[in-house]
Amino acid sequence: MGWSEVLSFVLVASLLVMSPGPNGVLIAKTVPFSGRKAGFANVAGFVAAFYLHGALSVFGISLLLVKSAEAFFIVKMIGAAYLIWVGIKALKEAWRNPVVPPQVSTKKYSVSQIKAFREGFLTNALNPKVTMFYLSAFPQFIPLGSDTMTSAFMLVLIHALINAVWFSVLILLFFKLTAATKKTGFQKWLKGVTGVVFIGFGAKLMTLKP
């Protein structure tokens, strides 16, 4: 695999990572309430899901999801249901907890690092759009030959590193803003917006075609 293929993949993967999507919304929801460590746990979940999709793509298992309309439909609906569930949960929290007073710790509303990892993993593992990326764009950069497996997982590593860098910047940005947002009704607004966006992503995912 030459440098031209690597640089092309970096460009495509960077555009995919930086485009608005559930990952960014999840980070925006997690960091103000649960801190940087939970945000980085989200990112670790993203990366784990990338390796899962990469492995499935390399071994051809994911191809079944595209070739089989029934299998694709099942995965699509599970992913959409998960996103909508996260959105409804966020809306319920926004409705029940109008504003968290400054003197009250946000620990009550925070999630553990394990749960944050699980949320990050499921948000990507159950997203057919990620699967389709690893089935359409991903194979085009993998040379055929004895080093196919090595090249494939090197690309997954590059994708993971781009993801880690981009969302680490977002995590630090949201963490810097946390002190200011605790003094306003921003938390209620953030929960509400997060809920609406996740439900919107879930509904959009339902219309996705292989």
C-alpha cells in the first residue's frame, strides 16, 4: 500500500469523522455531566466498534448484511431503536430535571466510564452507515496480496487515530465550557437537543438503504 492510498484514506476518513453525527452528539451529552474520563471512554467505545467493523469487513461477514435485505433490515432497526431510545431517555431527563443548581453536584446525572464506553461502542457497532463505509470506501484502499490483512488493520488504526484526535479536541472544548454551563439552564437545553437529535438520527437510519 503506497502513500497515495494512505493519504487518500486519511482524507476520506477525516471527512467521515468530522461530519456531524451521533458520535459528536454523544460527546456533547457526556462531557458536561460526566467529565473528561467518560468522554474518553466514549471515544474508546468508538474505536472498539471500528475494529469490529474492520474485522467483519476483512473476513467478509459484513457483506452478508448488504447482500441480505432481511439481515440488513434487522441491524438497521436495532441501531435505529437504540438511537431513538437514547434520545427518549435524554428528553425524559431534561423534562424531569429542569435545571441542576450550581451547588448540586452533577454526579447524580453522570454515567460511569464503563457505561460511557458501552454507549460509544453501541452507537457505532449498531450503525449500518459505519458498516457501509467499511464495505464501500474501506476495501478500495486495501491492496490485494499477502499483506491484505496487515494493510486493512493499519487503515482501521488510522481511522481510529483520526477519531481519537478529533473527539479529544471536542472533549477538551466541552470540558472547558462546563464551568459556565453549570450556572445556566444549558444542561436542560443540552439534554433536550440531544434527545431530539438522537431521535432524528434514529428516524433517518430507518430509511437507510443498503
